[in-house]
Amino acid sequence: MKGGWLALAALTGLMVPGGATAADAPKQVTFTKDVAPIFQAKCESCHRPDSMAPMSLRTYEEARPWVRSIAQRVSSRQMPPWHIDKTIGIQQFKNDRSLSDEQIDTIMAWVAAGAPKGDPKEMPKPRVWNDDTGWTLAAKYGPPDLIIKSPEYTMPAVAQDAWWRPSVPTGLTEPRWVRAIEIRPVGKDARKITHHALARLQQDEDMPKELFTNDPNVAGDGLFMEWAVGKNGDEMRPDSGRLMLPGSKIVWEMHYHAVGEEVIAHTELGVYFYPKGQEPKHREVLALFNTFSTPNRALDIPPNRVTTTESFVTLRENARIENFQAHMHLRGKGMSMEAMYPDGRREMLSQVTDFNFNWHNMYIYADDAAPLLPKGTILHFLAWYDNTANNKSNPDPDQWVGWGDRTVDEMGHAWLNITYFHDDEFKAEVAKRKAVTTTEDRQQ
């Protein structure tokens, strides 16, 4: 990272590799020309007025007081929150909000130069954002075709954690295929008290056997959508969708925790349908894959120890893995997902190396990178937990910790959206992927 060396030289007056000095640095970077576009692309989704971040970075005047914090968080890759390991597995994602090495170099060089503002005429046009009262996917699909609301819940200022599980009819009178889903907590300070929100689709249906196995490590029947900090919605890939039937219900599960003041909140589910008569070829499902192999979810983390757990799940049908999302609590530190193919090959697909409980990121694979796995492939999940004082998030390293829903308890599972294919469809999908890869290789 040449820019990092040059930034250090500007701060200290030291020589950089090759005998260069700070005077050899490229033209000085400025906020208006170089830094503001980065902030707009990677930071403003949270760092804007009345959003979840503690400060706004939309303007120079807003950003300048936070220069030291920005430098520290950016150089250590704490911000933007993106915890997938960049040295392991698939690196092509649709929603990658991480900073490139070049972007980090630019920000660090700007800080080292004294954070100059630059020419106001070079400031990019302000980016327009929806507020939290709007639907994020509405810009692409228009307003949701169906909005389902949970009943309101009043969380006292001081109370034990609560799990609110009401049931609400969808009101559907005919089958509809879903192309996108969005979920959000609603109400003043609703996001502060909502740890997560699950929406399960309850409907009378003989589910295809390949979609939901009897494996005790997999929970999938009925899971429709999950919300956690850093995750708002799901979009189906072209020709894939989820099916909702008439007479169905949404069974909610909201995990609420007290924050020192009374908060009244509810959750809303926005559903975007395919046009009537447009039926996708493939059905996508959301499944939870546990990272420990005992059916009763036994998890026992000794005090002052680092512990690992693992599980193995055999795919009963050809599949495309659409995303990887690790879910753990305060002692959770990392999780990996490996494919063990029927021919004996092994491939590490993704790994979260520095899990952060405050950000439940969903890593959505790019269309040409989503793993295509033949039936018989074994998914190997490995999770590790740090119950020592070295873990800054650990509330008490002297406690034994077991499985549980409370924040101070622990759990470990991966949320995966999966699309299943019959043999002929899978062969065609693999051939299409190979053709794309061959074309890209030739272009390079």
C-alpha cells in the first residue's frame, strides 16, 4: 500500500522504500475531490443525519472533527463493517461495502496531509437517501405489493429480554411468487431494542422433500426472512423466487431487550411479487445451518478458553448457495463454510475471521461466483468462540457459557439462501458458468 507509506512519511518525515520522500508523493488529495466520493459510496448509508451512526460524514464540516477516528477505524478495517476474510475463499459479492486498498490509501493520505478541504466546486452532487420510514428496495421495485405488520409491543425501560411471537394472516387469496423481501423495525427507537426479527411463513403444503432435510443440524421449514443490524432485505436471483400460498400466516419472533427507557415498537414485512403469470423456474429457500452436530443444540464454552465447534451437512439435491451469513453472540469470533465434494475435493467457500456481534452482515455472492454444489456435497461449518479477557466484547470471561437466545448466552449458525436444481437444470447452470469463466479468461 504505497499510499500508506507516503502518509506515514508525511507525518514523520521518514524515508519510504526506494529512497523516496514525502515530497515524491502524488498530488495532494482533498476531501471534495477524492474523499467525499468514497464516503458517499461506502459510508453514508449509515453516516448521515438521523441514521444509526453517531456522526454524519456527508460534508467536510461534519467529517473534519472525526479525522483521527476515521484514520484509526479505516486503517484497521473496522469500518465499513465487512468481516469476510479477504484472503480466503470467494471474494466476489453483490453487496461488498468494504474499502479497497486504494481507497484506504486515499483516506490515509488525506489525513496525513492535514485533511484539506479542497475546491468546493469539486464536491460531488449530494447523494439522496431514503429515511428509515421508507422501504430501501422501493427505488428498484416500487412500493411493496404486500405489507404485513406485527402487533405493537411495549418494552419497559428495565426488564429481562423478551421474545414476542404473534401470528398475523397474510391475507393472500391466490398463490404468489416472491422476488424480494424487506423487513424493518418500526417506531421511535425500535431499532435500539430489536436484537433480531424473524418472519416464518406458515402455510399448508407438502414441501418438496429435497428442500427440507431431516438433518437435526438444519432448520428451514417455514423460514421466510430475518432482520438483524446490517441486514434489511433479500432479493431473489433471476428465475428464482419464494412461494406464498392463500390462507398463509406470518409467525413472528422479535427478540427485544431493554435500553433504559420505555419503547413501543412493531415490525413490518414488505413483500415484492413477480407479476402475475410470471412464474420463476426455481424455488429459493432460507435455511439455518447449525455449527455444532448435536441435535439438542448443546454448546458448552468453558471460562477463559477458546472453543471450536463444527458440523457436517450433506446436500440431498443440487444447489446454488446464494449467500453466507454468520450468526453468533458476544463470544463468537469466527465461522467458516467449506464444501467437500463427492469426488473428494475440498474448497473453502467463505470465512468470517473477526465476527462482530453488532453487525450481522449477509455476504451475497455475485451471480457468477455463487457456489454451484452437486448433490452429495458435504457442507462443513466450523465456528470458534473466545471466552477470554482478550475478547473485548466478552461481558464475563469467568462464566461458563451455553446455548441460549439471550445475548449473554451463545449460539452458532449460518443463514443460507439456497436454490435447488434438478440434474438437467444443474448441468445447464454449470455449463453456463464455465462459458462465462472462459470468456473472462480470454478477455484477460
